[in-house]
Amino acid sequence: MALENGLSVIADVVGWGYFLAWTISFYPQIYENCRRKSVIGYSFDMVAYFLLSYLTYLVYNAVVYFDIQIQQEMIGKTHESNPVKLTDVVFALVAFVCTAIQGLQCFFFERGSQKVHISTWVVCCLALLALGALSLFAAFKLLSWVLVLQYCGYLKLAVSFGTYTPQVWLNYHRKSTEGFHIGGVLLDFSGGVLSLLQMNIYCIIEHSNKQFTGNIPKMALSVVTLIFNIILISQHYVIYMGNPLPELRPQLTEEKHQLIASGGRSNINIYHSINVDANDGTSNAGSISVSKC
């Protein structure tokens, strides 16, 4: 009994730990966008998928946590605790609000030629239309509300696999992670580890896997977060580390080719300057000079 009480306390502490890590993980990117007054390099498709996924995640968590009847239908009348915790509900709400703020930044800050792809619009609209239709059927008692919640949960699971893909692709296309704040990814990774740890502790306490099977969206969010965070961390610190700004790269390549064409095997030195705002540290492409030795 004492051991179970101790594990319960640890699980609660770990739960609020993942909540803080995941919540704070949104702020570095919001700050980065404000500092640069630009969202170039930040995937708009990822923001759109995040909005959809956190909306369905919020609906799922809020209803399962507060509706006793739904809880009984989903986990049965057992001694097992609700797989959805208060931290899950609060995080889903905070995550949706923070993602909405990032979405607004995409409208008001410099964005270059970036936009939401038509396929993303189609997927998000169809998913919301399906949610609306299922809710309408449930309201007229043509189907169970549990089915609507299961749709939200599995939609979150499906969308989670595609949420980070646009940012990974954008980094690959630009051969740079400039504009994407890695601090949020590191916190996101920590939150994913703590989230899975909390679910495992509750499984040990209750001698059941209901914490996983009863909250599939949370499990999916944790696993997918870890997988894609590893990819993004690798892109930032290994694959594209030290790459010049995408705005400078075409100019550097052109000047280098011109000198090679005119100077044969001459040694080439290429210097480029970056203008830095002393007030906020914002960097902009400056001049490029080339010398031949």
C-alpha cells in the first residue's frame, strides 16, 4: 500500500513535469517569430496540422475527464483510475491556444512565399466536416458519443504522424534549420519521455495496460514526438549544422563558379557579411566579396 502511494505521488510529479516541458516547448518558437518579425523557415502546414490535432485532443481529454458516464463506458466500472489526467486536459488547452498564436503570427509576420498547401486544407476541412457530422448524429442519438470521442482519438493518432513531416521536409528542402527554434524540440522531447514514464508508472500501480489502451491519443503523441524530435535534432545539430543562410547560398555559389571559370585553379577566398541588429540580434544577408590569391 505504501509503495503504491509513493508511486502515485511520483506519477503525479512526473505528470506535471511533462506538462511543464510540453507547455514551455511552445514559447521558444513564438519568441523566435516575434524576435525576427518573420516566420520564414517555420512550416505553415505543421501549424495547421497541430491546430487540428490539438483541437481533437482537447475534445477527447475534456469529455473523458469530466463526463463520468463516458468514463464508465470507456473503461468500465473498475478500480482503475481514469486514463485521462487533469494535466492532459490543461495541456491540450494550452497547446491549442499556443498553436493558435503561432497561426496568427503566420498572418502578421513576414512569410515570404510560404503558404499552407492545398492538400493540408483539404485534409483539415474533411476531418472537421466528419467530426461535425458524427456529432450531429450523436446529438440525434443515431450513434454513441463514445464513437465520436474514439474518432477524435484516432484522428489525433493519424494526424500526429503527419504533423512534424512538413517541418522535416522544409528543413531538407532549404538544407537549413534557420527560423526553426531547436529549444522547443528539446523540451518537446523531454515531455515525451516524461509522459510515457507517467503512463508506465500507473500501469505498474494498477497491474493493467489500461493507461495506454484507454488514452491512445496521449500514447501516440508521446511516441511520435520522440521519433520526430530525434529527426529534427539530427537535422539541426548534425546534418545541416553550420550551413550558410539559404538567402546567401545562391549568391555564394554563383560568385564561386564565376571565379573558377575565369581563374582556373586559382585559390578562392569568399567573404560574406551579415548585418546584425544590435537591439534584437536579427541577422540579414549583407554584402559578399570575393578575392583571388
